[in-house]
Amino acid sequence: MASKKKTPFDAVKVLEQIEEKFEMFQILNEEGKVVNEDAMPDLSDEQLQELMSRMVYTRILDQRSISLNRQGRLGFYAPTAGQEASQIASHYALEKEDWVVPGYRDVPQIIWHGLPLAQAFLFSRGHFKGNKSPEGVNVLPPQIIIGAQYVQTAGIALGLKKRGKEAVAITYTGDGGSSQGDFYEGINFAGSYNAPAIFVVQNNQFAISTPRDKQTKGKTIAQKAVSAGIPGILVDGMDPLAVYAATKDARDRAVAGEGPSLIETLCYRYGPHTMAGDDPTRYRTDDMDTEWEKKDPLVRFRKFLEEKDLWNEEKENEVIEKAKEEIKAAIKEADDTPKQKVTDLMEIMYEEMPYNLNEQYEIYKEKESK
Amino acid sequence: MAQMTMIQAITDALRTELKNDENVLVFGEDVGNNGGVFRATEGLQKEFGEERVFDTPLAESGIGGLAIGLALEGYRPVPEIQFFGFVFEVMDSVNGQMARMRYRSGGKYSSPITIRSPFGGGVHTPELHADSLEGLMAQQPGLKVVIPSTPTDAKGLLISAIRDNDPVIFLEHMKLYRSFREDVPEEEYTIEIGKADVKREGSDLTIVTYGAMVHESLKAADQLEKDGHSVEVIDLRTIQPIDIETIIKSVEKTNRAIVVQEAQKQAGIAASVVAEINDRAILSLEAPVLRVAAADTVFPFSQAESVWLPNAKDVVATAKKVLEF
């Protein structure tokens, strides 16, 4: 029941006005038609092809990872199909010197940022070498604690600003992650220091099984940016051009000293939460899956590129073959990596081992020499 | 030498390292213009500028994350958690994240972060200010935990902590902030983390302690001496890792030991010190190793704290049990 009492203000109206401003930004519709010509990002034909190649590659990587997991040849794996536009097109707007601070599903972005595929597989298998990205590749290992990456990103971004670097720190979480206190603390700290950060929420509709509507009363997650006084945008997360344009805009503003942004990408994960026993049929319907599959980022981008004569089956097959070969080689490399030892871990707990680890080191060295 | 309280010695250490290393950053709630609620950062923002010494929004988890991120960009953050009871708001950043940064990145990254924070009973604070939570930190692999008991130690240990390439929790007992002054060297010096200090030599009993209880233990040792007992008092100074060598050497000499801590019996590190002594020197012992600690309740409302907190009398009573065993 609305209150009849007359007040000199209308807080409800203010909220409604704010919420209706957060409309979904789209460039390419489901049919692959450009619906927002003015917003078209400045990408060359080669760049458009490269973006498509990366999305196709990532879809194949997902398919292979799932089957490798089922064969027992990979461990922890969080499927990515359906989120290629959100993940790959946002990453495509970055530069080499930028930091990527991933959640556990964001392995594709750190691979494209320079983590060798074999290391991604080692991460999945629970080998510490998977987490040690090469020097000069500014990525953190995938974060397990939902939201922790948001506060760390504020810190990295403040560091970049203090160093006077023309770079940004980008981080990713999901719709569930936006409920964490660290989500707000992260965007608020970055805003307070006007730090060059980009906060992405891949709203794939479910946090494991909990639907988006149970996370917040907010009509959008993007509008939470308002609470921190930073720009927020709601993007069609199945549209690679819209995701790219929004991220590029956020990056340009960040390196120009205009502070952080929040980007909510509306997307869907076709697979389960992880390969460790999640059953999406308990919380999703076939109809829902079908509805979202119609929005598929690869399908619409393929149509768009084919129309421009920039893509064909032959090109796609080349990418698929390349992906399969590289995955095969990377699995071989992971297989050939010596098993990790407890003593390896003892050596990297501290810069120097304290007395207790020193003593235990000898015990494990003996144990592991057998 | 200059006469300094512990809080002045801490400010002096921060100033020394802000001068020495441009990567040192000091930040936290009210540490800038206000100089911190205890004035630990008094004058530092004016001297080093807002780029180096700055206020944060009021959110501990954010402060922890900020420190981790700044460290990744090569800074040496020295954040303050305004009171250590607030650490629960930043447990993930500290115990879940910075403690394992080196390990989880396969040794690529580290967290050279020093978290300074006041704690300790006897100053009538509201809830969740005074609690001795050092045991929670000491149980976390990847962290070091330092608790100074004198101004001189505070300065040397804080400089070492800031220069350390692993995360250090630096706990400052509020009751010791201004309770006494002593001569502190004005030049820079370090005190090695992980090294205890034998505050007083003796041959009949070893008291292993740290923080404000060092002073209660020294008072007790004076009393015990009047009664004819020669007591050795070891100030651990670092409670993770502990200086096991100094403890064992002493116990092998005195054959008797007690461990004194302000934390509850179920908390702190006393139990683990007793276990280490049993592991390494059981055949030297003439009596069981007993503990002096607070009751296993949460830290009491302030009107009850003087009774709840262990004191010199409790130390004397427990010491006598062991001496007369």
C-alpha cells in the first residue's frame, strides 16, 4: 500500500527515474544486424576477424575442457560457453600493460592476456605452476573467494595511478558477486581515489542455482555504480561489439584520469556452474536455455561478419583446427610437467622458511624421495 | 638517544621508512590529517604529502584489498586497522589473500605489507577494541606476527617489518603506547623478526611472554626474587615464528617454565609454546609447563576487565606452583 501522506519529496520517483535510465546497450542484435550505427567501435576488418577467431577458439577450448574433465584429464573447470562476448570482447579492449584480475570462470581472458594454455590446464589440475604467470603478464590467478578480486583491483588501479602509468586494472565477477560487501568496497574505493579500474559483472542469471532476482531488489546491477558515484552501464553481454565498445569507453576514460566504471553484461552460461556435479536442470528450464541460445554471441557475430564477407566456413575451420592442435600440445606439455611436491610449496610460503617449515621440509624431502 | 613513548617510537619508525623508501605508503582510517586516533601518524601527511600518507574510506576489507593491489604494483603498504577487533572485517584479505599471495602465484608475487593495529586490555575501550586476537593470525601460514613491549623494540621491529617481503601483523598494545618513556636511538636500526629478547636472566624458572604481559612478568620476577627464586623472563617480541632456540636454551638451564599471555587460555600462542617445549625439552623439565592466561570468555565489558586480565600476582602464583612442584 502506498502511503497517502503527502511528503515534500518523492524518494520512490527518484529511484524509478534512476532505474529507467539503465537500458541495455546493444550494437548487434540477435540476427547480426547493427541496430546502433553511431556506437560502432572503430575496429578494422582484421580486428573484427581476430575477435571472432578468439571467440571461436574459446568455444572450442570450452568444449574440449569439458570432455577432458569427463575423461579425468582435467580437474576443476567452470564452463564458459555463452559468455564469450562478455569475456573475450571485454578483454579485447585492453592493452598488454593492463592488469586482469579474474574470477574462477575467467580463465579465457588471462589466456588471451598471455597465460600459456598449458598453465591454464595445470591450474585446473591443481598444480601450482599453473598459477605462476610469465613475467610481464599482468594477471592474477583466478580468484576463488567471490568479491576478493574487486578490492584488490581498486588497489592495483591506485598503484597504476600513483605510478603514472597509462594502464587500467580490470576485474570480473558474476551477478552473485555483486551482492558481496567487497563488491561495493571495491567500486567505492576505486571511485574515491579516482583510480583507473574497470569492474565487470557478467550477469549470467544464476549464482550456481540462485537466480538473479534473489540477489538484489535493484532492477539492474549496473545501477549500483550510482551508489559509488561512478559511471555504470548495462550491456548486452551476448553482443561482442557492445561489450567491446563499453569496455573501450571505460578504458579510455580511466587512462584519461576520469576514474573507474562498472559494466554489467547480460549473458548466460550454457553449461553447469562447474564440472563438479552441478546439475542446471534443477534450476533452469529447457525453454530458458533455448531462448538464450538464440542470442548466442558467435551466431550473431558470424552472421554480421559473413554479411561483410569477412568470415566463412573455411576460416572458422582453420580456427577450430588450430585450437584443437594447440589444446592437444598444451595437454601434452601439462602431462610432461613434473609432479609438484609439498617441498615446492614449503619453499614459497615465505621468502625464507621459518624454523618450523625448515624442520618439516626435511621430513617431506625424505617422504617425497621414495 | 631521545626519550620516547612507544607511540612516538612508532611514528619515528614510520618516518624513517617513509624517508628511506619511496614505495612505502601509510594509509588507513583517519591516519592522514588527523594523524591517527592514537596519533601514530602525527605529522606524517604534512611531511610526506597526501600521495604517501592518506585516509581511506571506512571499510577494513577495502583497506586490505587496497594493500594487496598496491603491493602488486611494487609498493610497500603499511595500512593501519584502527583497532584490531575490527580485523574480522578484513580476515579474507589478510588470511585468505595476502598470506597466500606468494604461494598461490607460484612465487611470482608477494605481499610486503605491514598491518599496524592497536589492541590490548586495560584502557576501558568499548567492545571489539582490546581483544587479543594474535593467535588467529599466528595460526595462519604465510603471516608473521610481531608484538613489541618497549619503545625501543617497537621502532626496530617496525622498521624490520616494513622491510620484510612477507606480510607482517604488527600489534601495538594500547596500554603500552604512553605508559612509559625510554631512551630510543634516534638513528635507524632494525631488530630481527623472529628473535626473542631475554629481559632478565635467571636460573630457577623461565617465563615466556610477550606484549604487556612482559611488564607483569618482570614485576612478578622481582617479587619471586625477594622470595629467593631466580627467574628468567623471555620477551618473544615475534609470536610467529617464535624463537624456539632461545626458549629451549633457557628451559634446559632452568628446567622449569611457565607461559604468560594476556589472551584467553584457548587463544593466543601459549598452548603451542608449551607443546614446543614438550617436543624438544621434556627430559629437561622438573615440572609441568603451566600457563597464565585470561578466562575463556570474550574480552569482558570494561568494568570487569581489571579482574579478567592476568597480572603479576597471577604470574607469581603460577610460578610458585611450578617452582614448588
